[in-house]
Amino acid sequence: METRLTATVVGATGYTGAEVCRLLSNHPFVELTVATSERQAGTPLFAACPWLTSEVVLSRFDPELLTADVVFLCQANGMAMKVAPALSKRMKVVDLSADFRLKDTTLYPEWYGFEHTSPGLSPWPAYGLPELVDRGSITAAQIVANPGCYVTASLLALVPLMKGGLVSGVPVIDAKSGVSGAGRSRSETEYLLGELHGSFKAYKTTGHRHIPEIEQLFGGPVRFTPHLLPVSRGICATIHVASSASKGAVYDCWTRFYADEPFVRTQGAPPSTKQVHGSNTCALYADFDERTGHAVLVSVIDNLVKGAAGQAVQNMNLMLGLPEVAGLPTDGVWP
């Protein structure tokens, strides 16, 4: 491809927006040309995010003036539903908020606390978890809803087993996330290093907003409890599933399901969040407790890459007809 395509990142100084910018900096076919920040407009992106060597100067987001082949919406929930429909008439849109993740828009007041402002949007945006949905729906879409990070880690472990008839009862998902999942602008004391260091806790033990998103693709109820880890990034989901399957049957199911997937791998020992740090890879491990009849699944991802920005670039590649792996690392950063 001789002419590089252009991308805009809205909300470029947040953790996910900045991670999209980082991945685009090494993309062979797409160039970051516009990055927006309401608070830091006029500032070089490098000054706001000194780990990025971009020469782009931050600007305010003006949807009327925006021109690009693709735009990444990395703002808080509630913004994309207002601007994405109009933007999608001129360019591809990847929404990293939760605004289009739930097909049933009547669920938003209960789980997110607001009414959906575009409930009649047609066609409804494609759900962007490429390994688990029809890729053709992503390729054909003008808007793609990027999944949640906890959701991605959980579903990549669970869905193949569900489709293979290896799950019975309600799966129990015990998931832990690094603090970057809360976003860069959080000011509550519980997210300060002095509060986090040497500590570990569960939160939102019932009613977490990712539950309906997990259940939508899984096809049944789940028991989900998130925890906050005193680390910068990474998700480890340990999932307990009542099943009559053996450990070997679980691995056989995963191996068949993910045979041609570059970003999902299985392994024979429990994975660490460190091993996928900075990569778009999900690492899976399984064991089986014969005494209780439960399969134990462990799924790890980098919450900012496969759980957010990397998956967004993966979706962009599909939407623009590019190689799906373009610009995406499969190996982690160590130590």
C-alpha cells in the first residue's frame, strides 16, 4: 500500500487512547494524524505522554471538521452514542467505550445509569471480539463496539467450552485487574500508590456493569467478581466451571477453536500477566478438579492492549481490509 491511511484518536491522553497512539506509531499502513484532548489542546502529544515520540499536536475534538479514514473514540461512556452515528457516515469508527456493547439498549439505565440516546441506530454496530464473532460483521461495519477488558479475558476462555457443550451450571469468574483499568484521570485516593501498595481487594461484588456484556455472548448467566491488583496493567481471570470434561478435553476444545488465531495461545502451566505485558496476546491454561467436578480456566491479557487498544487496532485492520495482525505485537515485554 503506497498511500498510508489516516487515523484520529479522540481522548488521546488517557491510558487507552495513548496506547492506541503507541500502536499506530509502528503501524505499516495507518498513520496517526490527529489526536484530541479537551484539557491539553495546543500541547504536543509528546508533552502530555512523554513515552510517545509523536510530532502530533493535540487539538480539541470537533466532529464537524474531522476528516480521517478511521476514528478511535476513547472517551468516557455516553459520548460515542452522540457523535458516532454522524461520524460513521464519513469514516470508520471504533468505539472503546461501552456505548454500543449491549444490543438491548433498555439495559443501559440499570447497568450504566443513563438512557441510550441512539437506540434506533441501524445497522447496530458490530461487536468487536474477532476470535468469537463473525469477522464479516466487523469487516462490513462502519462502527465497531470494542469489548470490555474483563469481558475479553473471560469470554476467550469460556465461549469455546460453551459451544463445545462442556459447560454446565453457572460459571464463577474471579478476575483481577491492574489499576490502569480505572483510567488515567481517576483522582480517588483508593487508586493512589500509597493506598494500593501491599494491598489487594475485591470491588463491585455484585452488579458489575460488565456482567450483561459477558452474558450477551456467553448465552447464559455468570457469577462475576472483579478485584483490584497493585500493578499497573494486566488481567488474570480464574474461572470455575462445573463440567464433566477432562483437562485434556478442555485443551482439545481450545486447540480446535483457536487453531488459526494468532493472538490466542494455550500453555501447560498457569500464565502470568507479566508474560503478555505490552502484547495483544491472550494466554490460556486449564486444570480439572476431579474431586468437585470443576474445570479451572485461567486467562491472562494486557488490559490496555488485547483488553482495549490492541483489540481496537485489530478491529480497525479488519474494517479497513488490512492484515489483521498489522502493527500488533504478539510477544510481551520482559522483565
